[in-house]
Amino acid sequence: MPESKLIVLTGCTRGIGRALAERFAAEGHTVCGCSRSEDGLNQLRAILRPPHRFIRADVTREAEVDRWSDTLFQTVGVPDLLVHNAGLINDAAPLWNVPAARCNAVVAVSVGGAASLARHFLPRMIEAARNDSKNRTVVNFSSGWGRSAEAGVAPYNAAKFGVEGLTKALALDLEKAVPGRFCAVPFSPGVVETDMTRMNWGEEAGSFADPADFARRAVPFLLGLTPDQTGESLTVPDA
């Protein structure tokens, strides 16, 4: 049986994040997730009990990420896989019609959140990698719109293009710090039916991939990543 891994996951209470949490747990791994939704966290806590741990934390608030990371290090240890899934999208509109607060929030969650996680989790993950035989993985969720542009979603394009660049640079930083021990990748989930996709596509989103099916394909793929793939822009396999 494969070794159980410790998974840290942001945006764990809805859509893709919820499906990933349930799938990782079903395959015998320990999931420690965060979300801003206390109701969603309570629902998840009811079905995924300890050793799984779920806490309210906003990835755009440095102090909250700091407290969350310290709590996890003290209670469950250093993660094997750090997954930044939390994200926002703007209502479809030309950039000049997107309110400044929404534009800034979209970028802050995806790019700022990834940077905050790096600051608070990676120093101890690097230290652990220098002292044990485990490889470790960082996955920052990108999008097809982090690799091509589309009218109406300029803030989201900016956020996901930012995730691509940040993660590729992070991969180089990690390779210098701990050669051959980390895989850091920007990862596109493809088009999945979630609250975010329904917001912009309405009923058409019902034809997109189901989150549970996405998780079935994504979990073994993410767990199987190796340092040889670090820095690559990856997409969930079709089957």
C-alpha cells in the first residue's frame, strides 16, 4: 500500500477543493485544509474527522497563514504536498468596468496567496527535505486562462498568468536551495463545473467535468509528480 502523505490544501470547502479533500482522504492520506467559510468547514469536519484538520484562514491575510502553518507544524508535521487551490474570478466584464476591489482581490488570492504559503510553509519543508529522504511537491492552481487571454476576464488572466510565472521562478529557487528534491508546478484543472464557472457560463457549466471526476484523475497525477517535472506547466490528464 502506498505511503500515507500529509496534504495541505487551500480552498477546501467547495468545488474542486472539496472534491480533492475527499479523494485524498479516501485514498488514505491526511488532509489539512483551509477556507474562509466556517459553514463549509463544519460540513467537511463532519465527514472527514481527525487526523484530518480544517481551519478558517484567509490566504490573503499574512497573520492567518502564519498561525495556520505554525499550528500544523506543531500538530501534524511538515507537509509532503502543498496545494494552493483557492481562487476568485471576476464577473465577466471589460477591464475598465471591473471594480478595483474585485480586481485586486482576484490577483491577491491566486498570486499573493501562493507567495504567502511559500513564505510560511517552504522554509520548514526545505529544512525537512535536507534531513530526510522524501521529495516534496508544491502545486499552485493555474488555468487555461493563465496560458491564453480571453475578453472579459482580464483580472483572472492576470492572476493565473502570475501564478504561472511565480511558480516557475519558485521552482528555480527550490532547485538552487535543495537540488533534485522538490517539484513545484503550475497546474491547470481544465474546465470543471464549480460555483466560479457557473457564475460566468450559467447553465452551460453543467456540461463541464464533474469535480469528483476531476479529483479521481487529479489525485494520482499530483501524488505521482517528481522533481524531474519541476517548473513545467501541467494540466490534468483526460482519463
